[in-house]
Amino acid sequence: MTKGLMLGFCVATLSACVSQTQWRPTVDTYGSSRAQYVTRDETECRNLAMQASGSTAEQAARGAVGGGLIGAAGGAALGALAGGGAGRGAAIGAAVGGIGAGTVRGVQSNQDFQRVFAQCMRNRGHAVLG
Amino acid sequence: MTTTIRPVYLAALLLGLASAAGAADDKLAASLRGVMADNIRAYDAKDAAGVLGTVDTRSPDYDTMRAAIPEQFRDQDVKATLVDFKYIGHDDEFAVARAKIKVEGPPGSVFVNNTSDRIVLFHQEGGVWKLWSDDVLGVDFEQRIGTKQPVSSR
């Protein structure tokens, strides 16, 4: 199986392949005194979760692939995410060179990302439902 | 005599049908390529309505596209190019093609130029072919420092 096919397999069949730029935990803000901080905390927790899950340009790109953007918009998302990921310059090459090389690694990364994201939000006083 | 003529007629008929089918496929391929080109042309013009106009409103990705396109236009200044387009086939409902799309950011930006290789599904809406979804087979990212040689993601 080629790496590309493995990536396709991941995108097509595994719900754990969430988009790290779009997924967020469900937060119940009813009665919360911290409701106004949800958006800010989501942004900060997302960044922390991406770091904690070892997110690289590779995984950011995988997120874009699963993000449901068709045609030119999909390519634009890939370039932006690769540029905003951990890699810079030559590091981009090293990071994305392995895209699709490990479906399991990608799934684990996504699970770590979701777990850390949710825990971070809880730590900041939000009622995370899932 | 008739036994020899009939196979000739039959062969001619089949060849005619094959030719007609080929012509129909050529027409469909051109139509699908046009949809893909319209998507990219509209994207380059930062025409959100134009981009969404190329996507079937019943597509599972439509809402994501509708939300993301204005954000992309606000945050990025990129240029997309259709590098390659190959029609693959169709059934009663969907048509399939393989497309390579290059997207480049302005010099000096953090955007990583890339060429994505995609299997694209088309679906008819109101008698017009539109984009339904796509799957990325692989991406070539262009290194911004050092060599310009693309780095394959496959």
C-alpha cells in the first residue's frame, strides 16, 4: 500500500482523523462565569494540544486533508497549515516527507490532540461534555 | 450475401456507438474540466460566490467550504493553477477525474507552495455538473529555503 493510499484510508475510514484546525470539544456554557473566555481559551488550548500531540506540518496537512475543502481551497489550506506548523524552511521538507507514512501514528496524534485539548479546557474552568 | 453483410452492418453500428460514446465522454471530460477551471478561476478572483457556485449544495463539504472560503480570502493571497486534469469515468450519478492543483503564496509569506494530487468527484445539480468532494492522493510541498526541488508527500 502506498503512503498516499494509507493517507486516503485514514481520511476515508477513520473518524479519529479529526481536523486539528477545526475540531473543538463541546463546552456547555450554561451558567458559566467563564463563558466569555471560551473562544480565547479554545485558541490557546488548541495550540497547546497541537504541541503536546507532536503536531507537525505533516499532521497539520493531514488535518487539512480531512477538513472537507475541495479544489483550490484545499490546496490553500494545505499551504497555510504547513507554513503555520512546527516546520520552517527545510524542516517543512523533513516533516511533510513522511506524510501518510504511519496511519496509526496519525490516529494516535489526533487522539492525543483531542484529549489534551479537552483537558486544557477543563483546567480553565469550562464544562467539557466531550 | 446477407450473412456477410449483416456482421458488417453490426460492426459498423457498434463502431458508431463506440464513437458516439467516445464523443460523449470527450464532451463530459471537457465539461468537468471546465467546472474545475471555474473553481480555480473564481478562487483566484477571490469570488466566494463563484467558488461555491462550482460546488453541489448537497455536498457533504459544502458547509465547510462556505465557512472557510471567506476566511481564506481574508487571510491569504494565493494563486491557484490547474496543472493537470484527467477524466476517469462516470456512472448514472457521479463522474470521477484526477486533478493536480498548484497553489502558490506571495514571495516572503509563510505559505508553503504546494501541488496536490486529487481524485475529484462530480455530481449533477439542476442538470449542471458540480464538485461533490475530493480525496487527496498526495501533496508536493515546495521548500522555501534551499533547493526548489519539490518534496513529495507520498
